[in-house]
Amino acid sequence: MKFTGTNNSYNKTYDVVLNINDKHFKECVILQNSYNPSEQLLLKTIIVSDQNAIEDLIAKLSNLSNEFIVNLLFFNKFSKGNGFQYDLYFDPFLSDLSLEMKARQVERNYFSEDELWKILNSTLKGLCYLHDQEIYHGFLEPNYIKIAKKNIEDNENYAVKLLHPLFIELINEGERFSIEMDEKSYLSPEEFISLKYEETKNYIDYYKADVYCLGLCFLEAATFFSIKSCYDWDTYLMNYEFILRKLLIIHNRYSKHLAYILKNMLVVDDKIRPTFFEIEVLLAKGEEDETEKTKRSLYLSPMRTKYNVEINVFFFFLFNHLILQFFLFKV
């Protein structure tokens, strides 16, 4: 079966090479350029009766373009009975971080450190881009971290792209995507406590909540332990001892720097939890000294965040010092 994609940038013929059933996109197909096999697209077709909501979403999503997010590349629109058919063409992907973890868990085939750095760095860049557009994610889980590769067996040549919930709203034919807080699997401490005290929802910084939830995603990816044990449903507080034990496993299995990055993302107090932009600074430090040099970068480097959230540096490093003492005591 062949498809022709046409807009100002595309006028090409594609062959269907694979049918997939994605958690978010449901049934869709991977297309390959008939004359350039290295070029692939993901095609999702929807049929709607009311085009207004779809056109508004397409306009919003067409303004988003970044190599680290799933992009809407172009679309074709046709009349279909009493409604309209939209052929939506996206960046292709075959898997996601959740599926990759499940495939590895049986044989305890842990991600290499290089793999974790690549996935973390790419996801972080995608989130920094969204935050630059004043968009928070709000539903960060491993299945939103899409893995783009030419075939499902290729674990070396792949790209990582973040999926934003707005795309799911588009796929669901304009129906607003929403989920109750108690239905989310990955919650920041402030989101978790809001389940007990409803009024606290008004004070949640969802940009900082995204940071914590991404930290949980990689805590799980690096250890294969379910993050369900991170929550104490009797007190609506985080199970800090469980989280620290898993950080210690990462500290011993991988580099100290990876454990340090995740430890900072999982700071309990959102007022002193770093932003994605500050995490990006820490990530860029690589294998450099993680005490004085990182401390100096936070003092001297200009903050890239546009939200002007002030970090209490003293308490930030006090918290890090206490966790370090925990590691040393345990070891």
C-alpha cells in the first residue's frame, strides 16, 4: 500500500512497512520513503465530524518543533461522508522506555550507563524546550519517552523523543486529555500530598513536579524496581528510605555522577528542587568534581529558566550533604 504526503515541504510517496499498536497512538503505521528507505514517518488517521477543535490543536502543535520531541510534520485533510479525515504524519517511533524496561526485566539485562545518559539527556532537552515554550508536561511516565529506531532489535542506532499529552488530545479527535491525580502512577511529593489535602493543589509548581517525576522514571529504569513502593498511602508521604536504597544501588552499579543527578531531581522540597535547566547544567559537568565545581556552577552560571524561581543554595547543598552521609554510613 502506498501513501502520498503533500504539503509545502513534502510531495513524496511512501510504502507501509509496519503496522503498530502504540499505547497512545493506538493503531497506526510506519511509512518508508519509496526512494529513500532511511526516511520514515508515522501515520495516524482520524475521522471527525467537527473540524474546529482539530484545527486549533494542529495550529498549536505545528508551532512546536524540536529534535527531542515527537513532532507533527504535516497533515492531509479529506472530506469523509458527513465529516473529515485527517492523515497525520509524525516523527516515527517503534517503542518507548516502558516497553524497553519490560523486555529487559526478565533476564535482568540492565541498561548500560551510556544508554541511560543518552535517554536522560534527550528527554531533558525535550522538556527544556517545552518549558521554554511555557509548557509543562504534567504526565511524565516512561511510556511518554518514545524510542525511534529502524527496527525493534536495534539497540544501538536510535533516537529518543518525548511525547506531549497535547498529541494524545489530537489523536483522540480533539477530546481533552485529562486524568485524575489519583490515577497517575508517577507523582511528585507535592502532588501526592494533594490527594489528602485538596487545597494544596493550588500551590503545585507543575514544572518542578515534572523534574521529580522524570527522576522517578530513571530511578525505575536503572533498578527495575516498581516505583509503587515509593508511596506510603497511609500517610500520603514519600517512602524516602526506599528511594534512598535505590539511589544507593545506582551509586554502586553506575557512576556517582548519575546517582548525583537523580538524587538532585528527587529533592523532596519543590522550593529547592532544581529546574530542568539547572539539571542540564549539572549534566553538562560530566565527570568533573561533583562538589566544588558543581557548587561553583550553580553560584556563577546565569539561570536559563524564565520563571525566576529562586533556589536556596544553602539548604540545597545541606540536603545533598545529608544524603551523602547516608550513603557513606550504609557503605
